[in-house]
Amino acid sequence: MSLSLQAGGSATRALPSAAGTTHTTSPITTGTSVLAVKYRSGVLLAADTLVSYGSMAKFKNARRLLPINSRTLIGGSGEYSDLQSVSDLLKRNALEDKCTADSLYEEENNEECAKEVWSYLRAVMYNRRSKMNPLWNDIVVAGFKQNDDGTTSDEPFLGVVDKIGTAYEDDVLATGFGGYIALPLMREKYRPDMEEGEARALLEDCLRILFYRDCRALNRVQIAKVTREGKVLVSEPYELDTFWDFKGFVDTKAGLGTDGGW
């Protein structure tokens, strides 16, 4: 803040211009699709580990499948910093649940189930959207519902919330570009009695196709699951095998003798 001497010898302060509060209107550091499917004994989620800075494949080891407590898992696409903020918020709530449990034996039953986390996120997202400052994410919530006595139900839960608070449940879900390419394939192949191996193979096939077709995708992926036994497991990143000798990839475009670019 600078001082300026005005005519007449009085000193006045030149006040800075009030720029006001600015909100994120265009996410820049973003992750792409998250896929999810229910199977016989739980729920599987899958996502790659790429976070792009604009159109540049910048960060290749970003984890977007995050455990919240012993029976809830989330996966997020969109602005990565907002996903970190949501994760911190939910983990803080989970810690408060543990701290306010009446005894050590009630900690597990005092945890929020997946449907409660999903419902809470819907309110958070809608609240932020109403303030014209949304969290730029589509978030998949997976886990199991809760019985009236607080114990974990045998019924798996899978739901999604977008940045304006729209929320719904389904047996198969996909966010980002996966909603256009992977979701029809998942709906075609899905069966309620799928084994874990079948569900995992389906997700890997869809991730591979997304890597071929989505310029913001990567073949380095993670798989995560929630089981009826109350286990939330997230794999270490691994690379999918790819095949680039398809006729459509090799032949020149329309047989015109070009370099084969699209």
C-alpha cells in the first residue's frame, strides 16, 4: 500500500483495487474415466493413473481410487486438487466417527456406509454448485449398505455424484469419456452373478479400449474392490498389454498413401 502526497500537503493512502474472489471456471489438472461394476461378492472400481495438465500427459502416478473407511471406496475424475479436497473431507469425517464412538468395539459400526457417504457427497456437491463454486469432479462411491443395527449388509452399493449434485445408483457406472465408450460395453457384458475374475477382465478390456481411443488415458491402471467381508483393497499400478497391429491402425487413411494419421 503506497503513500501519495496530494496538493495542499496532506498524505493519503492509495488503496489497492478490489479484485474480488475468483473461482475455478476451467479445470486444468484433470483425470479421466473411472469404471465400476458390481459382481457376485462385491464391487470393483478401475481407473488409470494419468493426470493431464491441459492436453499434456503430465503426472503418470496419480492415484484416483481412494479408500475412505473399512467399507467405502471412492474413485474420481475431473480436477485432481478438488478430488484431494473431497478425499480429505471424507477422511476427516471418518476420523471423527471413530473419535466419537462410545467404545473401541463400536468403531466399526459407527463408520458411515457407502450409501451414507454418497448421500453426503450429493449435498456437498449441490451446496458448492449453488455457490457458483463447484467441485469439478464426477465421483463414484462403492461399498455395501448398512443394516438397521449398524452392521454391514450383504447388498452391494454403487452410486455416482457429479459436480452439480446429480446422483444416481446403478450396477455399472463410468465417468468421463468412459461414459460414451466403455459404459455400453459394460452394460452388454454385465451379469449380476459375475465372478470377480470376469468383472476384472471386463474392466481391463474397457480400460484398454479407452487407452486406444481417449487421448487423456493411459495404460497404467489400478483396480480396487470392496468385499462383503469388510475389506477395501486397492492394487498397485500396473500396465495393461496393448496391441497396435489392428488393420485400422496399420493401413493408411482411406488408402490415400498418407502417413495413416486420422
